[in-house]
Amino acid sequence: MTFSPNRPARETVPSALRRRGTLAVAVVSAGVLLGGCSVANSDNAAGAGAAASDTLRVVLQQEPPTLEPCEANLTSTGVVDRSTVTEPLVERNPTSGELEPKLATGWKATGDKEWTFTLREGVTFHDGSGFTAEDAAATIERAVNSDLGCNVEGYVFGDDDLEVQAVNDTTLKVTTKQPDPILPLRISFLEVVPAETSATEKVREPVGTGPYQLESWDAGQKITLAAYDGYWGEKPAYAKAEYQWRSEGSVRAAMVTSGEADIAMGLSPEDNIGELGVPYPNNETVALRMHNDKAPFTDIRVRQAVNYAIDKESIVASLYGGRDKAAAQLVPAGVVGHNESLQPWPFDLEKAKQLVAEAKADGVDTSAQISLIVRTAQFPKIQELGQVIQEQLTQAGLNVKLKMLETSQHLKYQVRPFVEDEGALLHMTQHGNQAGDAAFTVDQYMLTDGAQSAFGTPELDAMIKKANAATGDGRQQAFEEIFAHQNEDVVQFAHIAHQTGMIGKAAGVDYTPNSSSGDELRLAEIKPAQ
């Protein structure tokens, strides 16, 4: 990484103060991060004296395991961090799909493998120090090129490092190993942090440039944000924001209807939210990921049997009131690469039983225990869904044990390196492609070494590499072929449903949710109702 040799000194904040905000206190080991312990810079007096009208109260499904910015593509972290506490260089408009300026005011391809970004002037971090290209370059180095193990690396960038150069305070050059027509879209997933932020340890409480700064984190109770007086953009409508979390959807709904909360995430009409429930078309897809390293999933017939055994239409009708749509692939319509010709696997219990019996006759241990890994409170009725799937697969002749896990324990099964000493794994995943391009799905879920891929093939890897370099109609067709190949020849997944979302919104709040709301609730877009 090359930095500008004439970079001016930070203007007002001693380096010790910056370290106190980002390193000396906020940095904890990855293991401690997931344990959810408190840290010394959390003030437990969470602004109780603030007037209710000045405080936006949000209730989440679960406590974030961390607010580490390079983990912000994880829903439980990003719903607090993204474009609220921290900000990217480029931001995708979730309605139009267009890229819009954020900390960068412009970008263009300046070579086959080079992109140049012009950065916004007059931006400061929450500690008062100025934002420059050095911070942007260091953010990329930290999240993409280091050994920190950021989830965004595997999710967005894979194994390839980026060459970054801070030409001057307002100019950043990024060079890729191969031509990458969607690099600015990838860059939109990186939340910018100060250059001094550790590249060897993750932070739990970030310093960002967003409209709100972290005021306190009372572990197990609530997170409080305060509007940042030095914010470069429009001042947010609320002076404070407070996050609490409740695992039961009906409880979250009741907090809105009773006036205890202004926004409740992850609801369904069955939570008795009534007219205060606001549905929105999100782009989340629920699927089961099968690991093929242990029996019985070593045999493709068993993986096919899983697909036949799940009655997706009944699940959508009985658990989700017909609002969701049975899925045939990991991305819904509207995402580049979605294959309209694919149909969901039909429910055929007898076919599933036949395939299991054939595998057993050929020596496959179909009685081996399968652990169905499900994350508690990830989305409405997820425990009931897990129980239904367990029963349906049992009827097909498989031995399935349901394991409901909290977020911190679940991450060990969700991303590499996966748990290895537990036998066959069947992981329920909820994937949202907020970027609108299938590359952000197949790179992490289908490449042999993808961050959330349980296995892959050389042929599929080659298809993905070709698709990633394509543009226009060729790109669309290449990804369509990948999804078809997955269903026919790989069968790593049993797709269940494309979801719809719902939030609870108090009458005194003005906010229209969009397809990204479940992953990044941009507080600056929420205002008091007039």
C-alpha cells in the first residue's frame, strides 16, 4: 500500500485519544467478540434522561455479536453499523439499484484493472480527525488484504487482494488482479475506519464517519447512539437512537403497539402488529446448505432426496400466510443472474424415500445423524420451520437432529472454518443479495473455497470465474447457467423460499422500508411523522 508522502498531520486529536477510542479499549480477540462481553469504554448510563421525542427506539431480533465494521455484511451487525455509525465510499440505492456517492464523490475506470475514486472533503471521524485517502486505503488493506478474517473478504472479494494507493488526500487508486467490471459495487460493502485501526485485531465498538456515533453499549441490555455534531451531511432528525432486542416477534410487536418502541424489526402479521405492520419486498432467500464431507451427504442422491422431501408450498402457505414464494435458486427476481426458467423442486416424498433407499443399498450410511443447524430468532417462525423440516426429512428416512443456536455459536457453522467434528451438517441459511448481482451470491456460496460454501467443483469454479468477468447480457446468461448447474449436477442446496419482510412502525414515525432495511436500517432516513 502506498500513502501520500506529504500527508498532513491529524488536525486536533492526539494519537493516544484515537487509540483509546479504537484500539486500547475497543479491540478484543475474535473469541471475546463473539462472547458479547462489555468493554471499558461502554458507559452504562445510557442516556436515560433523553426526551422520548428526541430518541428513536428500535427493537431488534438479537443483540449484535459485534459492531466490527468489516463484519457489517452480517445482518445482526450491519443493521446497526451500515450508513449509520460507519459509511462506505459508495452506497447502493436499494430502490433503483444505482450506485450513489457517499465518502467518495466520483469514481471511474482508469485502466483495464484500475479504478480511481475522488473522495469527499471536509469529512471527520467521530473522534474529530479528518478523513483522507489514507483511511480509505487502510480500510481496504485491513478488510481485504490482511489476515484479520473479515467476513466481508470472503463474501465480496474472495481470495484476491487489491492494490491500493492514496495518491493524495482526496484521490484513491484501486488495482485488481483481473478486470473487475463491478469493483465500485464491491467497494460499497466496505465501511471506512481510521487508518490507525488495528489490522491484527477486530474492534467491537467502531469509530466511523456516520450521522450517529456509538455512545454506550450496555451488554445484554441496549446500545445507545448519539447524533454526531460534526457530521458532514444533513443532520439526522433524532438526537439519540436506542437499540434493544427481544427474540420473540410478538414481544417486539407489543413494544411498538404499547409505545415502548418506535421500530420493530423482523415481524410477521401473526405477531399481532395490526395496522402498524409495514410489509416490504426484501431479497432474502432461505435455503438449506448440505456439507458433502460426511455421510450421508457424500451421495448426491441423498442431497436430491432432501430437495424432494421438503414441501415448500405448504411451508409458505402454513407458516408465512402465502406471502413468501417457493424458491428454486439463491437469488430472487431482480438480481442479475436470476434464472427465470428454474422451477422449485416438486414435493415428492416417495421419490425422496426411493433415493435414500438406493443410496443405502449402495453402502451409504443413511442412518448417520444429520445436525440441522438453525439460528435462533434469525427471522419469524424459524424454529417452527426447523421443526417442520426435521419432521419431513425424518419421513424420508433420514436421521435429523435439530440444533437451535444463538448467533455467536451459529457463526462457527455459518462461515469457514466450519465445525469439523460433528458428523453430517445441514445448515439453514438466510441469504440476502443486497448488491443486486449474482457474483455476491455465487462467490461466497458456490466457489470451492467460498466463505459460506460447503463444497464445490472445478467445473463450477471455472463457470463462476467466467461469469465474474462478463458484462451485459453475457453476464446474465453466465450466471443463469451457474444456478442451473448447481441444481442439476452439484446440489449443495435445498432452496426453500424467497421471503418478504415486515417491520413494526409507530404512528409517530415516518419511514418507508426498502429491500435493504433488514440488513442496514439507515437511521438518518427515519423522521418524526408530521
